[in-house]
Amino acid sequence: MPKTPQKRAPDGKWEMPANNLCERLGQFVMAWSLIEATIEIGIGEQLGTAPLETSIVTAGLMFKARSSILLGLLNRRPDKNAEAISLLKELRNLEDRNDFMHSIIGGNSSLLWFNRRKMNEKFASKIERYSLIRMNSALLHCTDLSVKLGKALGITKEGYEKFFQDSHNAANNL
């Protein structure tokens, strides 16, 4: 779906967006969490570390650092890991995620808008508007990438669950 950056800030009545827009945003955040967790598991598998040690190493790292580590590890065998490498690169460039996670959010009954502000050499501000259709598209794309990354890394649903149960239980000596 094409991006719709806006030069002019929204004016008029700001209000809580419709529940279906907020639900999609929450679902996107959950799908993104699966991606972050899949990357963590992938790092552990590449390093051959136990879940607790992997979680300790990755706990303070944000997405960019985690994905860089996993890319570096996967690039030791680029032919074998080509699909996972490609998916990680695509995820690193997923603008919807940056809009959702690094913006000031506003909205009305039919739209959510995200004001992305950056400071490089000068201050920049852009606004992206998301209708329900655009939110659905972003959510489906993120979910699809999450599933594909897990498969490319050989991570099963059961392996995913076990990793986090083991990590949590080990951290709490259960």
C-alpha cells in the first residue's frame, strides 16, 4: 500500500480512534514482539547458548542491535541462511513498524496518524495516516514476515514456547 506522508499536521477534532483501529495497532505490536523474540531465539541457536544465557545477552538490546547480531551470525553461512538473511533485511526496512513504534500517535474515528520526528543534522517531522485498510495491510505483512522468519530459522511454535518457559523458569530458579 502506498505511503501517504503529509506536509500539514492534522487539524480539527482529535479523538480516540475506532476500536478496530486500536485493536489492529495492538495486534501489530504483538506480531512485532514475535519477530523480536524469534530473533532472540535465532541468536541463541546460532551461538549454541541456553535460553537463559541467550536472554541475558539480548535483554538490553533493541531491534537494530539484535537484528545486526543475528545477521552477522547468519552471514557465516550465507548460502544456507539466504532466506532468513533476506527476511531480516526486509524487516529492518519496514517503515510501518517505525511509524508505529517511534511516533507520537493521534487519531479520529476513522484514522490513526503517526508523527515521526527525527533529529539528524536538522529536525524533520512527517505524518503518516493509517485507515483500517492500511492498518490491516501492515498487520498482515508483519505477521507474514514473522511466520516466514520463524520457518527460515527452523523455529517451531513448540520450540518458541519452550525457549521462553525455560528462560523464565531458569531466571527464577523454578
